[in-house]
Amino acid sequence: MEQERWSPLPPGFIKINVDGATMNSWGKGGIGGLSRYLASISKAVGQGPPVLAELLAIKQGISMFFDLEVNKKNRLIVESDCKTALDWVKDPLLCPGPFLDLVGDIVSVIRERVIVFCCVKRSVNAKADELAKQGIG
């Protein structure tokens, strides 16, 4: 089920919204993500389909959380508007071969920590989408 609007955090959690974007028939891609008041990312990721950019954004968002001092006493919520990428991370058996290594990398990192994944509507993820498009260049 997709979340309809932004919601406040439960105590002890940090939320990171992530998004991937592509253009020019997948010729250029970018990722974006932000944790309100803590950090943001926006960078190019090269060629590939949209779901690849989404997976890279999820991986980068988790890495960003681990780089923050607050990770030591908080848990993470990752919000994305890509249900497919979230489904693959939650159940790697659903993931097709070309993306399996990347999904495996993400899963190996999240095994160490409890991370909650939520699918949100694109409108909830507007700022992360803006950062992803800026990353394309």
C-alpha cells in the first residue's frame, strides 16, 4: 500500500526519501535523496533503466544514513515511490538476474540493521525526485 502523504516519524527513527530518474531513453540517470534537516544527495549514475536508478538511490540513501552520527541511536525508514525496487529488496527472489548483484549488496547491508521500507506516492517524494533530476545534470 502506498502512503498518501508525508507523515511524522515515530520516536527513534530517521527517514530518508530516495528517488531515481532517467532521461534520453535511459541514456542518463540521476539519484536523489534527503533526510529532513540532516543531509541530502544528488548525483549522476549514468545509463540504465529507471529501476536501476531507483535501486542505486536506495543503496545510496542507506549509505548516507550510516554516514550520519544519528545512525548509532536511531533506526531507518527508507521511502521510495518505486514499488518494484522495494519489492525486490524485501524479497530478492522476485528480482531478475541483471539486478541481482545490486539487490544482494543492499540486502547484505540491511541484514545488519532493522530498516523499514515504505512505498510512497510520487507526490510525497517530490523533493527526492527534484534532487534526482538535478543529479542527471
